[in-house]
Amino acid sequence: MIVTPPCCLPAQLSQIEIISSVRDEWVDEPFRISFRSAMLMTSTMTSLKNRVSEIHMLESNWDGYDAVVPSDKVIKNTFRFLDTLFAFGFSDILDPENVVPTPYGTIDMDFETSNGLVSVEIGANQVGFFTEFSNDEDVLSDGIDTDFKEIPQPLMEALLILKETSRRNALSA
């Protein structure tokens, strides 16, 4: 079950949730297999969205050093960005424990594989990121204006590098 703040409810609806009411014996075998893999991905997404909901419940000064709580807009942007990540298949390289609030009201997401790290910061109007790849070909972006329904091209390239190397390493293992 996804626990969502009221400000973010419309972004929570998905076809998977509607389909989940279908009973197994009514479904032919090929659909059942793809449905189960979709459910695994959905559970990852549920965990990620629950983590953002937990962050939304924080109160001012949550760290004891005057930390700012992420605004409703930042929370909405984060949910929207997670939906976009899911659509492009990037949610599998993001651990819910690596979604954290910052003291100045943004949310950080650290995508990690054996190839390195892509750290993304979600704000009210922009997404910023930096990379720490094992090959030292790092990229930095202070902020890119976005509607959070798309992944900006430089960030997309960084995530593709991270995911592709992770996939290659898994195949060679």
C-alpha cells in the first residue's frame, strides 16, 4: 500500500494497481509471467514512494540544525520524477534508503551500481546532479529547469551509462 500525502494523490494512480485485482486463474501463462515481473517493479516503486511520503511527514528543524522541510511542490516533483524513472526503467537502480531530504528543502536520490554513482537533487523548479563513475569521466550539473515529467538529456545520458554498465556486469558474472 502506498501512503501518500493528499497533495500528491493524482500522481499515484497506475495501471498496475487496477490490473492487480485480476485473479491468477483467469490469466493465461505469458501474461501471468509479465504481470509478476511488473509487480516486482511496482513493489520497488511502492517502496520509493513510501520513502518520499515519510520525508513529507518531517517537521521543521527535523535534523536539529534548523533544516527546512521539502515543500509540497518539491514532494510533487519527486513523485512525478519517480514516475518518469519507472517509465524509463531506472527505478531498479535506486534504493529507497538512498532517497533523503536535504537540510535546505530539496530531496537527493543516489543511484548506485558497481560502475559508480549518479546523485540527483530534486528542487522546486530544477533538477541538479553529479556523477562519480569508476572511469573518472564525471559530469556535473548545478540545475536544469524541468517539469519533472521528462529526464533532462544530460541526466538521461548519465543514468544510461550507470545502468548499461550494471547490466553488462550482471551478464558477465
